[in-house]
Amino acid sequence: GNPSSATYRLTFSDTTPPTLVGIPSNRILAPCNAVPAAAVVTATDDCSEVTVSGPFEERTNGSCPNNYLLTRRYVAVDACGNRAEGEYDVLVSDT
């Protein structure tokens, strides 16, 4: 008839980064007069809302002003600070 008790503590933490959705998977080839608009990118997360930033664009010049590589990068961060990044390239060519 002696009572007993026990306590335990569970700690949960969100360590999984968000998942970016909508980044093109391949390099896009474009003529200099028809560079496509940036992709609309979103993100999902199992635990919280996600903030998506971007596109951040970086241009790498080629052999002339109308030949260049345009890299578009996106960053997603959830409420716990978990981060995911993704990018795609647009190869622009004066045809």
C-alpha cells in the first residue's frame, strides 16, 4: 500500500529545415531579349510558418554584354531558425 510516483521530462526541438517549392531544376536557356521572370518560390515546414526571401540575383558576365549567367537564389527560414537555400541558373545568350 505504499504509493510511488515518477516524473520525466521530454524535450522536443525543431531541427528540420523547411522545404523550398517551385525552384526550377534545370538551367534555363534564354535569348537576351526574353529573360524569364523569376520563379515564384514558396516553402513548407512541419512545425511553423516559413519566411522566403529572394530571389537574390548574381550576374556572371560572359564574352559580351548580352551573354551572361544569371544565378537566382532563394532562402527559407522557419520560426526556429532552420534554413534552406536553393538556386537555379538562367544562361542568357545573344542569339
